[in-house]
Amino acid sequence: MKTDIVIVGCGVSGLYFALNLPRDKKILMITKDEAENSDSFLAQGGICVLRDKDDYDSFFEDTMRAGHYENRKESVDIMIRSSRKVINDLISYGVDFEKENGELAYTKEGAHTKNRILFHKDETGKEITKNLLKAVKKLDNVTLKEHSTMVDIIENDGECAGIVYRDEKGKYKAVYADYTMLATGGIGGLYKHSTNFPHLTGDALAIAIKHGVKLKNIDYIQIHPTTLYTKKKKNGRDFLISESVRGEGAILLNDKGERFVNELLPRDVVANAIFEEMAKTDAKHVWLSLAPIPKEEIESHFPNICAKCLEEGYDATKEPIPVVPAQHYFMGGIYVDKYSKTSMDRLYASGETACNGVHGKNRLASNSLLESLVFAKRAANRITKTYTEAVHTNKKIDFSVYDGCEEEYRKTVLDAIEREKKKHE
Ligand SMILES: Cc1cc2nc3c(=O)[nH]c(=O)nc-3n(C[C@H](O)[C@H](O)[C@H](O)COP(=O)(O)OP(=O)(O)OC[C@H]3O[C@@H](n4cnc5c(N)ncnc54)[C@H](O)[C@@H]3O)c2cc1C
């Protein structure tokens, strides 16, 4: 099969990339699960935006400080300066951000010195992604295939010439394309405790390793300080209690009801403080009290979280809820330049799977939806401007080598993370 552009993954990154490509290009988009099952749908807290030019320095500094100053400054600058345009674009696709007196309302999360986060209740990701998905489904030039898993890229003369995937019936198919976009999200599915969908197992990373595509900082993995502690985990993932709950005033307590950390410090610092506190008494969790937040505010801003807590037997408006840290986000990934191009020609990567250096060692809350969108659009613009057709060969592909490759890929990625960790020690 031949298409112009193939996109692997239909979270915000893959979808926005497709929307920014020329309409005369034939696009195939595949996703491992159902289209709605991406981490983009799970994002709760919100999306950052540069409120006005006076906020530039503080937005830049907050992002750098959270990232331990290991961020690529050029990428941070691009993300911040592009943010307003992207938000206006989202609004034009029908995304409904919270308003106050007719103006956009801004909230705050940990490590932000100012309120600069737009949100839609506690389901910002769903609101953004469902509108982008609706827009993509209207495009005649895009074919979306669900339950289709990329198992390899096709390499031709050192360039990427498409992908191999397994379709919903278990049949392998080769798709030749002029350009390939890897928008495959994070790696939470490799961990026992994670807020991510379990099918996000870093396949693109394993494939990149196999083809010698450059990776960066793949041991930079964010642990979120607060997921709901439960003995009966559903859907294979841990339920996130968004940082914006702490941003609005919620406090962390130990078993004795004492505060032990400034809740608005960067995520890695808060998560470490919780681990230390749990270790002192061998506790399985700590507590998050929403008592400082007015009841009406809790119910209107966090309806999804309240409902989930009630399911577990906790009324978040009346009592503290048990929370525990879990794997949440992947700062490292496939190394890309400022146009989201990987080290292999005709191969692009964006979103959580890519590393353009925006997040440094630790992501600032609500920067990832923004980063995914900004750099997906840059890739689309770059490809549009420099489009050339690839030379394709009809090399015979032995599909049998892909049977059971997932297990091998998991091991490849976990081993590579361990090796990178040792390098950083
Ligand atoms: C619970 C939770 C809350 C969050 N809250 C926020 C927030 O408030 N603000 C914020 O900015 N960020 C938040 N994030 C992070 C943010 O949601 C993600 O970083 C972002 O959505 C990533 O988008 P993406 O397009 O890169 O990947 P995803 O949305 O994860 O999409 C990945 C896609 O790739 C597909 N895929 C993967 N492997 C393959 C394969 N081998 N073959 C075919 N398809 C494949 C998947 O099926 C999926 O369609 C949150 C994340 C979680 C988990």
C-alpha cells in the first residue's frame, strides 16, 4: 500500500499534525486501540498559555526551574511564543475553555508562579482531543484505522519509507509513505503503577533503537505525586488527582494529619517527599485534604475527580482522600530538532514520544498538551514547505519476524532506560 504520509497515534499530537497538513495529501493514521483511548483524553488539569508579554519571563523561568535547567532553551522559547496561536486554533475547532465574566479563566498548578493554565472542568484533555478528533474525521484525505499496531518502520537507503503494522484482524501490512510521523505517546504501559493507558508501551522507542535512530534522556521519567490509592485498580491504570487540586489549595497530610511538604513545589520534589513520608511509617499512601477549597469550587472545577473518589468510598468535599505517587510522564524520547524531525530522514516524531528538550529533566504541569500541539504543527509546516516524493523499492518484507515482537520491544526499552540511568548516575 502507498500513501503520502502515515501517522502512528491519534492523541493530540497525531491529530493536530493531520489537521495542519495539506488537504491534497493522502494520509493514513493508525492507532493501537480505539481512537478515544489515548492519554490525551485523560489530561485533567489544563493547558498552559502565555497570558500576555509580561508573563514571558516568568513562564520561561518556571519551565526551566521545573526542568532543573536541563531544558533546550530554544524549544522552550518556541513553545511559549507559539502558545496563543495554538489556543486560538483550538477554540476555532470548538474547544470550550472555562470563562469568568466572559473572559478566559486561568488556573494554577504546582511550580507555576502565575495563573496561566486554561481548563475545561477537570477534563481538559477530553475536551481538546474530542474536538480535534471530530475535525480529523471530517477530512476526506485522512483514513483512520483503529486496533492497528505499528511493529516496524521501513528503512530504505537510510531514510524512512513507511511502516509495517498489524491490522485489527492480525494481518501484517506494509505501508510505503513519503513521510512518517511517530506520535505514539508515553511509556506508562511498561510500569505496574502508572496513570497512562496500558497499551502505551514505547513501541516507537524500541523501533528507533533497532534502526539506530537517536534517542535522548530516556531515563527522565516523571512520577506524579498524587494518584488515588486503591486496592481495586480499573482499566489497568491509576487514577490521577490533578495537580490543579493542589494549585487551588489542597494540602498533603501524613497519617498523623500533619503537613510535611510545600504542595506547590515541582512534581519530583513533592513525589520524593511523599515517598520519604511513607517510608517513615511503612504507610501505603498519604492523604490529600481539599478542606481549604470551597465546596462549590471543588464540585464545579473537579466533578470527575469527586465522582471517582465517591466510587472508592471517599467524599472529597468532606474528608481527605488517600493518594500515592505513580509513573505519569516521559520527558525523554526520540531526539528531534526544532521541526520535530528525528535523526532519520523522512521520519518525524512529536508529542510525548519525542524529546525536543522542552521539559528538561522534569515537566512543568500542563506544558505537555501545549508542547505536543506546538511541535506537531511545526512538523506539519516543515513537511508542507519541503515536500519531496520518496523513492520506493518493493523490497520483500518477512512478516513472520514480527510475531511476538511486543515482548521483545518492552525488554529493549526497559533495558535501554536502565543503561541511560547508569550513564546519568
Ligand atoms: C492522567 C493524565 C493526566 C494528564 N494531565 C495533563 C494536563 O492536565 N495537562 C497536560 O498538558 N498534560 C497532561 N497529561 C499529559 C498529556 O496528556 C500527554 O502528554 C499528551 O496527551 C500526549 O499526547 P500524545 O499525542 O503524544 O500521545 P497520546 O495521547 O498518549 O497518544 C498516543 C497514541 O499513540 C498510539 N500508539 C502507541 N503505540 C502505537 C503503536 N505501536 N501502533 C499504533 N499506535 C500506537 C496510541 O494508541 C495513541 O493513539 C496527562 C496525562 C495523563 C496520563
